[in-house]
Amino acid sequence: MAAKNLIPSKRTLAAQAMGKIDPLTKAVVPPIHVATTYIRDEDNAYSTGFVYGRPDNETIHEAQAVLAMLEEAKAGALLFGSGMAAATAVFQALSPGDHVVASKVMYWALRAWLLTEATRWGLKVEFVETDNLAALKAAVRPGETKLVWIETPSNPLWTITDIAAAAEIAHKAGAKLAVDSTCASPVHTRPLTLGADIVMHAATKVLNGHSDVVAGALCAREDDAFWNRVKTVRKGQGGILGPFEAFLLMRGMRTLHLRQERQSASAMALAERLSAHPLVARVLYPGLPQHPGHDIAARQMEGGFGFMLSIQLVGGEAAAVKTAAHVEIYKRATSLGGVESLIEHRASIEGAGSPCPPDLLRLSTGIEDLDDLHADLDQALKTGHR
């Protein structure tokens, strides 16, 4: 028998879903396990490790293993029924009275939850522009701050926070650093290798990539007391993902590298073309040299700068709304990260208190032909400014 000396890359491991072969049928695609309960041994133990479907399911374990590999998460990954379920589990693992520092520009639904529900849990939440390290350092309270939550690139302004520097600030104060890396994906950024303690994904987005699964994920660097507390929250509140959704998510992750390479390259090209468009006042994309966070992004992102960008229009809010109404290839819908390109006027979605400018359109770049995408935006921009 030939010696097995090959060490597969992350791309290969993801493409083959870790290479697991079904032992019964020898199928190269693992089956979906839907069982909710499992047989005890004669001595009343559970030698398989599976007890009940809420915390235990083989399909979910397999998908978690793929994601943990991609994120280099030594303590593993946990899948949840949504990105919000994953994110809020981290905050619910804290104790009443704990101080939290979070990015001022972040996913609007989580920001709204922190402003309303988190205070009911007794948390003290402070928002700061985390791309400003001096402001972040000033906001963190040694011994009192227990969690620093950053989102980078931040939605929908795509500001960049230095993950390694933020980790140093958090750790010196005795706090954990959690990173929402939804819009970077593990293809471009692996926060745990830069010092973060937890990385969160709205797996609904680019990890799945097909707009047919709602899911969330957490990955951890260390299997410590806090991570075990997060596990307890998921188990106790029943926030685990369903097996069919886990199967679809795992299928999506098998093509993650291919999709991200195409989407990131197209987003970069669109950002460059739109920067020269006479009806576009500003393009927000970290891949552009003029972006204030470009140097940091170039240091902590690999193989591209992600699939998301935003544009601010010369004609203001009215032109933005009208432009979005006249696209033909882009889909006028919320969410992001799918194979189809989406466009959205974010200020009207987020409502009062949003940091999103009213003249801004958020673009999620899919895998369509680049020239088609550009032509569609061009004609919509011209119509929107009439």
C-alpha cells in the first residue's frame, strides 16, 4: 500500500467536505441524518456520543468540521438556526452587568438587538468606531469590559478594523474579541489566526451562497469556559441548525473558494469602473487604494477584498431609490453573498438612527458576467438621474 503523504489544502478539503465516505454505501456525498433520538447501550450509556437531536446530529457535526477547518478553529465550530441566533448567543453567554464594546457600523438587526434586548439582559453596551483604534482603546474598560465585538468589513460602509490590534486592546483589558466576518469569509480573512477569540458568520450569506438556507455559525480559538458557556446557551435554547439546512450549507461550502474568487474579482472590477462613473459620487470598497482602510485590509485579507461594495450617487437619495428601481440583472432584494447579484437602498431598510447615508446603494456581487453587471448598473444609473 502506498504511503499517504499528501497534506490537502483547505480548498481541497472543503471541495470534498473533508473527504468523508459513507461507510454503508461508500457514497462520496454523506447522507442526511434526520434522527432525533438514539439507542442506549445495554449498560444505559451512549457509546456513540449521540443522545438527542437538539444538541447532537451527525450532519451538523460534519458541516461544523468543514467550517472549523476553514477558519482554523482549534476549539471547533457551532451551527445555529440563523446568524442572529449565533451572534446573540455570544452576548447571552455574558453575565448581567458586563460591559460590551461594539462597532458603531454593523449589521443593523444586531445593532437594534443590542440597543433594546441586550440591556434587558443587564448588559452595558457602548458603540464606537472600531476602525479608530484610539477610540476603541478609550472605550474599553480594564476589568469591566468582557467582550469587544467588531465587524470587518463593516456593513454597509465597508470600514476596516485592524483585527490584530483590536485583539491586543481587548486582551489587555481582560476581554474577549469576537469578529463578525460574514462579508470577508474564511477565504479572505481568518480572524482567529490574527488573535480573535470567536468568529461569527451569518452563514445564510456567502458560506451557503445560494440564498436557500438561513443559518449562523460561531468558531472559537480556545475551548475555554466562555466557549463552553456559548455551547450551553445553544443547547439550552435549542438554537441548533436543522440537518437538511446543514447539508445544504455544507454543499455550499464545497464551492466557496470558486465563488469567492469570482465574486471578489468582479467586485474589484466594478469598484474601479464605478469610481470613474460621472453619476457616482463615491465608491466604498476596501480594495480601492483610496479607501481609508485599504492598507489594513491588504494586510489581513488574502486573495481579494470581498464581494460587497456600496456606491453613493451624485443625485442623492431620490436618484438612489430610482436607480435601484430600474435594474434588470441585479435583484432588488435584501441579504447578500448569493450567486445572484443584489442591490438595495439600505437607509430605507434600516430606518431612523441608521449610520447609512441616504444616497447609498449596497451591492452584493454574484457570479454573473462582469460586463453584464456593469452595463446594468450603467443604464440604471442613467435612468435614476433623469
